[in-house]
Amino acid sequence: MTTRQAFLQALCEAQGQPLSGEALAQRLGVSRAAVCKAARALRAQGYRIEAASGRGYRLLPGPDLLTREALLAACAAEGWAPAAAEVYPELPSTNLRARQLALAGAPDGTLVLAGGQSQGRGRLGRQFESPAGRGLYMTLLLRPHLPAAEAVSLTGRAAVAVCRAVSRLCRVELAIKWVNDLFLHGKKVGGILTEAVTDLEGGLVEFAAVGIGLNLTTLPEEFGPALAGLADSLFPGGPAPCGRCALAAAVCAEFAALGPGFGYLEEYRARSLVLGRYLTVLGLGEPFAARAVEIDGLGRLVVELSGGGLRALGSGEVQIRPAALGFSTAAGPP
């Protein structure tokens, strides 16, 4: 950690209370002159750092800055450290950048964060609206050594991690629509796109790019026509109660706290938007009607088929439909 990063972390942890230059120098193991230099450098990046004679330094509320220093300071405050971190004003796609890094040998726990995406993507090749400064756009690169069949656990685990972080920092409770959509008051506010490369011989996931997109302050009119009335933000028009770096760090810390495997399932089920609801199932051939019964121990959605019988869905997409519309216990299975 650089002096600037450590200085910023100390001010963030102080939560607006002043810290003397002498105390900071001792904590950081540097000279008072180095502390002054770090303060000047951070002010040049846009941070509002007050220096009062006899009181010391304190961080004042200011713009939601997206810098590597801010991200690493937020991660340290959460007690989680990325193996490597990259922060960009804008990228075509954080998932794309993470995949490039993975192919170049980047380690497990590499984090990519961007202020905006010009080619943000969702599942099934859909576009994910990613206006600059309006949302959280991040990808966590993992090398999990999981069987390919268990890769779905990464998406579910990330969904719960986002819900926990948003609850803790924003005091907002999100729901999850299987398998990767995040909802608030019946509208989509975010999603998760996990892209994995599998070792065909060993059957294990070589690496996975877990992309997270969360609408924070995007206004309704900023969404494209295809999303009108369907998408929303946590705090339309803003401001959000926490910075993007703080939220990204909290998501990663919560993800790590959940641990590997399917330990996230109890909370995932509790936040499910689909259990007990009638659905249209897409992406598995001809669409068909079903009713969501449970989420099993492998994270699959178990549905009751029209006409009877159960089916466990490990992939595909579901749309919630009016109760029982197109669903008949007398009809044959689709």
C-alpha cells in the first residue's frame, strides 16, 4: 500500500474526525513532510481534505471519486484485499477486461472497476445500460477449482453478496430473480453475469469472471426504450448514500465471507422473487409455463410442469407471469 493509500484509509476510518499530522506519520511510518505530500496529491485527485492548524487532517464529504487509492482504502477498511486491482473511468466491459487479465495469468481475486461501460452486457447477449457515474460496474476474477456443474454457485453467491452489501451500506433490501437479476419494488436494478472458461480434460473451471452491474442513480429516462417501466435504480437522480469504491469493497468482502460452495442458499431462497410464482421458462427450446417450487442444493430452480411432474433447471431464464395463466394441471407436459 502506498503512502497515499494508507493516508486515505486512515482518514476514511476516522469518519470525519481530524487526525494529527504526527499521529498519521507514526501510523504510516513516514515523515510529516510525506504526510503533507500525500495530502496534496489526494487533493489534486479531487478529494476534499481539510488541514487545520492544531487539529490535523480530516476528509470532508465530496464527490464520489473512483480511483485506485479510494478502492484499496475501502477494501482495507472492509478487511479484504484484492490480489490486484484496476480502476478505469470507462471500459467497453469489465468482464472483457477481466478475461484479458485472466488469459495473461492474473491471479484469483483480481478486481476490475469502471465508472462506465460502453459495451456492458447481460445474459443472452443483451445490452446492460452502464452510463458513466450512474452505477457500480465491477468484475471479480476467480480461479475457484470448481466442477463446471457447480459454476452456478458463483452467480448465486455474488447475488447474495450484493444484497448484503446494499443492505449494510445503503439500507435497501433487494430481491433476487433466479438466477442473476436483482430487483427492488418489482423492477430490475442490477444483474450478475458470470463467464467461465473450463478445462475440458479435468472438467474444472479454469477461471470465472463474475461481473456485477448495479444501477445506483440512473434516472428512468436514461434507460433505453426496451427497458422503460422495467428497470430502475436504487436512488434515481442521486445522491447515493455511499461511494462506489466502498460498495465494491463491501461486495467483495461479503462474497469472501460467504465462502465457497452452496452455503449462500438459505439466504438466496429467503430473498427469492420467484418461489411459489407462475413462470414462463425461456432459453431451453420452446418456452413453457411452470410454477417455481424450490431452489435445490445445487442452486437449480425446481419447477412444476404444466400437466404434472418436476424439472430442475440449471440454466435458462424465467419470466414471472400472472397466476396460473397458461398453466394447466390437466394438460400434458411441454
